[in-house]
Amino acid sequence: MITDSVSSASSAAASGLTSTLTGTGSTTLGKDDFLKLLTAQLQHQDPLQPMDNTAFVAQLAQFSSLEQLQNMNSSLSTDILLNQSVNNSLATGLIGRNIVAKGDQITLAAGGTADLSFNLSAAADAKITVVDSSGKTVATLTPGHLGAGDQTVTWNGLGSDGKPVPAGDYHFQVTATGDGGAAVTAETLVRGRVTGVKFDQGVTYLMVGTRSIGLSDVVQIEEAGAGS
């Protein structure tokens, strides 16, 4: 019968397209494959029972949506590459500059001191705790009542026992209490000169001594030669 032969031809066309996709190792139906399938359906449809207009329009709409999504994906990929290029150019231009960034890590040189920077959301009595890599407290500083905004307290490098602590990397925490005993937000900051740039898995980091600082954590950039 004519209907049976046309139906078989349509099935063969769809099967041929599937074989083509399988042969190329593709598991994704792209817009070109979608168009080929739609064309095959039109060529092999039953002339006595043509494709319903509603179904045909729906398939065209799906094809249009697929093409728009692929174009958007291509545009997004281009934007990502552009942003990475801009970030990389900005990062290399910061070498030799002093920055202030979000963070709590400090590096103490042998017999040296370290500046502990932080920002208070309101005036408060502050307490600073310095801990080593294992989380053990090595020093506690109580600078007293401080005003709102950026603050810097210098640690003399001495431990709680009054003796110099070993050189190395430490972390510090700040707790602050305002009037009436209410807790005040304290954001720890790190300061230093950018000595290099590191790129790791598409992310750009600024090198400040042995520390890696993400560009998104930088809150202030100073003129070369300013600060420490």
C-alpha cells in the first residue's frame, strides 16, 4: 500500500539520520540535524494524511529556539573569554602596586612585626586573636576602643608568653563589641605589594608574598611606592 511504503520511507529517513549521528560519535541533536530531520519528515509524509499544521509550526518554533540558544551560548563564551582577557591585563598592570584585599592571612618575618588591618562597621572595643596554621592561639591583642572604619594594629611578633614566635604565615580574627554589648561587624583585611600574577584554571590571582589573592577580593589599589 502507498501509505505503508511512505511510512516505511519516513522511518528509513529517520533511521538514516540516527545512524549518521551515531557514526560521527555525536549524541547531541544540533540545529543542522534538526533541520535535516524536519526536511525528511516533509519529504516522506503521507500525501493522504499530511502533517498537521499545528505540529509543523511547533517544530519550526523548536528549531528557532534551538538556534537562538546556540547563538546565545556562543555569545556567552565570547564574553567569558573577553572578561578573562581584561582581568589578565588588569592583573599584570598591578605588579608593583600596593593593594588592600579581603583576607586574614599575615606573614611574619623572623624578629619582625606585622600589621593587622580590619574594618569596623561602628565604633567598638576590639579584640584581635592571632592563630597559627593549626588554629592554635599564639597571641591576643586588645587595642581598646576604636572608631568606625579602617583600622590597623601592629603586632610586635611576640606570643602570649612574651617571646618571639617563629617566622611564618599566621591568621588573625577580630571580635568587636559596641555600646551596650552589641556585636559589631569586623572585616579582616590584608595589605601588601603585588609581586606577581598566577593563573589557575581560568581564575586570576595576585601574588602578595606567599599569598594568593583573588581579583574579586581586592577592595583598594594604591599608587606604586605608597604604603608598605
